[in-house]
Amino acid sequence: MEVLLGGLFTFAVIYLAFRSSRSKDKTSGPAAKTPSEPPPNPKHSTQSRTDQSTPFDEKSAEQMHATRVLSGPAWIVDGDTIKVQNTQIRLFGIDAPELNHPYGKNAKWALHRLCKGHTVRAEISEMDDYGRTVARCYLSDGRDLSAEMVKQGLAIDWPKFSGGLYRNLEPSDVRKKLFLADARQKGKMHVWEKFEERQSI
């Protein structure tokens, strides 16, 4: 009997010692430690960045010339204007006749034939004086739409904007044929006015 009681006592002591050591591990081990959070660094905090936003700098904004690209089917407005993804785009560097001017409708339909079945890529770079988007536009086979319209004699180069890029593609008599577009480039708006007067009679 004494042997049995002694064994039970020894077992109880070992068991209690084991429980005690397990309890210490749970409270003092790495998993139980709560890491102390470092104080917030104002240089890296989101609120600091928001509160200390840089004021708008007009000069630096003007120097940014990131090109925006649109692509998709083109809807034709006239001989030098299309719509891609609901954005109206003026073809870069050329001038085609207005729809109510001689060859105006011809120019529109020529541009329609060029774009039909193609995905047009418009590389937008600027806005013109009327707030319209100006872009270099390319067909899916790489052809430049502005160049193609000039080659067909249904638009003329506009050196003020193109730097003369398309001038060598103009047929020899195109400026007489598209005399109103030529007059606009030269600032001879009285020629337009006379034409409009004749149209209204």
C-alpha cells in the first residue's frame, strides 16, 4: 500500500511539474509575445503624403507630352475628322474641304473607304485651337491616314501644323482644286465669305 501511495505521489509531482513548464512556455514563448509596434514614421504615412500634396505646377504640366492611344473602328465625320471610341479626332497635319465645299463629300467618302474594315490607331498628342483632339492616325496595315488623303488629292498639307511633312505627296494641281482649304491656310477668309454668299443665293 505504501508503495502504491508513493508511486501516486511521485506521478502527481511529475505531472504538476510538467503542467507548470507547459504554462511557462505558453506565456513566455515567442508565440505569446506581442511585438511592440514602432511609432509611425511621418515620412511614410499615407496621411502625411495627402496633407503635404505638391501644388499644381503649370510649367511642368505643359512640358508633359505623354501620348494617349485610342484604337478601334472609325466613324467618319468629314474628310479630315473621325471618331474613335466616341472621341472626335482631327487628322494630324492636313486640311480637307468642308462638307459643303467642292469635293467635301468626296473627301468624306474617300476617308470612309480607307477606314472600312480596319482598326484605326490614333496616337493623340495635342488639342487644336478649337479644343478638338488632334492625332496621327494609322490603319491596321500601317498606312498613315493623313498621307493617304493627301495622295488622293482630297486633302492638302497644312505646314503650320505638320512642318511640311505631307507637302511632297500633294498632286500638282490640288491647291487649285481645293482652293478654299488653301485660302484658309493663307488667311484669305474673304474667299470663303464670297463662296458662302454664292451658296446662299
